[in-house]
Amino acid sequence: MSQRTPTEQIATDGPRADWRGWSALVVLMLPVLLVSIDNTILNFALPAIARDLEPTSAQQLWIIDAYSLVLAGLLVTAGTLGDRFGRRRVLLIGAVGFTLVSVGAAFAPTSEWLIAARALMGVFGAALMPSTMSLLRSTFRNRDQRRIAIAAWAGMFAAGGALGPVVGGLLIEHYPWQSVFLLAVPMLVLMLILAPFFVKESRDPSPGPIDGWSIVLSMAALGPLAFGIKEFAVHGWIGLIPIAIGLAFGWWFVRRQLRTPHPMLDMSLFRRAKFSGSLVINLCCVMGYIGFLYFVSQHLQMIVGLSPMMAGIALIPGAVMSMSAGFIVTPFARRFSPARVVPIVLSIAVAGFVLVAVAGAHDVWMLVLAFVLMGAGAGAAQTVSGELIISSAPPAKAGAASAISETAYEFGAVLGTSILGGIITGWYRSALVLPPGLPDTAGIHARETLAGAMNEAENISGPLGDALRKAAADAFDGGVVLTSLIGAGLLVIASVVAATTLGRSRASSPR
């Protein structure tokens, strides 16, 4: 390895943060936890929402996905605005907006209202996430400390995804479903009070002019692309139209970035194998992780029959492992190459998916063990790859780099719900064999969603209701086996990417 220049040495071994820096880390974990919880909390609230608002199967997916779709489309723009106008300022604006819209979502009278509120939450959520990661970069300039901070960030993000169903289950057990949205209020109000005292402002010292065309093009690329992927998963080939539109605008965006003297996004970052490889790893990990949570939350409640609170408690071991894995892997990441560490930890997560595919989803303890394995592998891998993404970027472009990283996370969440969720829905509908004698109206509702089938089974009761309940459970769990194999395949791909792109050096610095 070539000798480091003084600039590289500073970037890698900068001054160590004091107590104020660690206090800032605690404050910045609040929005990270909240935004990641919001990716999965509705999985457990969805049955209650379905009973109250009676959404169609498409609307159910939109209630979950509208947030992530909008978030993914705006992350790059929000990260760039933070680089220019101040990352802490953008963070605080996002917190205020997210709090107000969450209150509006809590009082949604219709499915359409709730979908719109979730989309608007995505607008302000986009202002929260890139700011947290880029502020960590400016706060922790010493690489060893930054590894710990990124481990905390990745652990909190993974834990939030796992705790979403846990918190959702506890709230739904004792309060109406509206309570899952009001959760944002105390967390963000606390952050708004503490952030001005502990979090230092940072921005790009030479941001250049605002490129309005680039902002429009980035949104026109990411929004239709995310929407098209979702539509393709649910409705088939018609989704290719918005995908093509998104790719066309994406090509236009890249072309503009390469030609303008002050690009909104430094495209040279993607030429760095570690940067691009780490993005793919995070995308695959989040996709499999969120896809698992999508089906396990429904299985535990509607098939096993656990209460929302008990179903949430069943996922606590996996949530704890998700939080712990990043800290456990950090000392190994200092000593060994990421090209070796990441494939090893991902093999643990692969074992979790294979366990579900082979043993099925009937045994609750098997699901608990599988989720622990997934949390361990995914949490550790995302910690290592997340630190590589941030360390690869110049400090002045931390917001844009963080936004790209967040876009991978959010697209993973969208893909996990849309593609894996869409596969389960499609399998369920094709495999469901309705028992003879079932009323036509009940059959229509049963074929629409698992929740609809279980509601109709409860209304009908008796032997016919039991037969419908068993048929729905068998059809749904058949899709679980298929999606578990797909999840395992995604992590195998991530392992190959890690082995071939992350390099052999354990401490290479940004160039």
C-alpha cells in the first residue's frame, strides 16, 4: 500500500472527539431510531388499520411504501441542501415538519388521507437521515471513534427496524393504532431541545451555486424508479413504464453531473469500488431484513394468534442482536480486511433465512432464532460497509455521500416490502383454495389479503370459518418459504460483492 500523504493521515487519524461529541451522538440517534422505526412499525399496526379503514391490498402496500418511496426520491436533494445551508439546520427543519405531519397522520379518517400523510412524512424524513450521518462525519474525525459512531448509527438503524414491530405491538395492545404515529412527537421534541446545545453546525465551505435542474432531475429519476419497482412487484409489466422514465431521467442527471463545473453529486465516488460495493451490500441487507419483518409480523399475529404485544416481544432478541452486532464487529474490522469480515458475518444472516425456508414458519422459536441470526449478520455487515461509505467521501461532501447511502437503505426498504411483499401476496392469491360453501363476498375479501381472510373466518366461525383460516394460513406460509430463499440469495450476492470490491486493506484512507 502506498504511503499516506499528510492530508490522508488527518482524514484517517484526526483529533479525538470530547464528551460533547459523544453527547451529540446520543442526540443524533433519536431521529435515526425514529425514521428506522417508521419503516417497520406499521407492519404490526396494519391489521388494526385494515380493520378500521378497510384499505384494499394495494392501499395496504401504499400505506407502508409511500413513506419510503418519497424518502428515497428526496434524500440526495436533502443531503445536498444540508451541505450548502447547514446540516444541523436542515435536521431541525425536518424534525419540526415530521412532528406536525405525524400528528396529522394519527387522525387520518381514510386510507387515502393516511397514504398522503405518510408521503409527506417522507419529505421531512428525507431532511433527517442524511444530516445525521454527515454530522457524525464532521463530529468524529478520528477514524477509530468514527467506527464506533457508525456502529452506533447502523446498530440504531437496524434496531429501529426490528423494534418497529415490537413498539408497534406494545402500542396496539393497549392503545388505538393512531398511537404509532404520535410516538414521533416526544422523540423529536427532545431532539429539538438538545440539538442546539450539543450538535455543532457543519456545511460545505465551498458549496457552489444551487443547481435547480439537478435537484429536479434527481427527484424525477428516483421517484418514478422506486414507484415503478413497486408497481412491477404488484401489477407486473406495467411497472416497467415508470422504471424506464426514472432511468431516462437518471441518465440525464448523471450526464449533467459529469459536465457541470459544480455538480450536485460527485459521480467520481461511484468509481471507488469500496463505495459502490458497500452501497450494494447495504441495499441487499435491508431488502432481506425488511422483507422478513413484513411477513413475520403478519404470521405471528394472524396465523399463530399471538397478541400484538407478544408478537413484538418475540422479536426482541433479534432487535437486541441488531443493536449489538455493530459494536461486536468493530474490533474485528480494525484488525481484518472488510473483504473477509463482511462475507463471514453475512453467512450468519444467510443461515437465518435458510432456517425459515427449510423448517417453515410454524415454530415460533424457530422464527425467533432465525431473526437473531439475521440481526447479527445484517447489523455487523452494515456497520462495516457504512463506515467505508463515509470514509470514502471527502469531508466537504459528507452530506451528499450520506444521502447516497441513505438512498440505498430506503430503496432496500421499498424493495423488501414491494418485491418480497408482492411475491408473498401473489403466491397467497394463487395458492389460496377457498373451502366449498363460502359466500362470494367473503371469498373476495379472503382472496384480497390475509387480514381479509382472517376477518371473514372470524365472522363466519364454525367449521367453515376454521377451513378458511387453515387455507389462508397454508397459502401465506407457502410464500414465506419462497421469499426466505430469495432473501438468502440476496445476501449471498452481497457476500460476493464484498469479497470482490472491499479490498484487502483494513485501514485505507480516502483519496
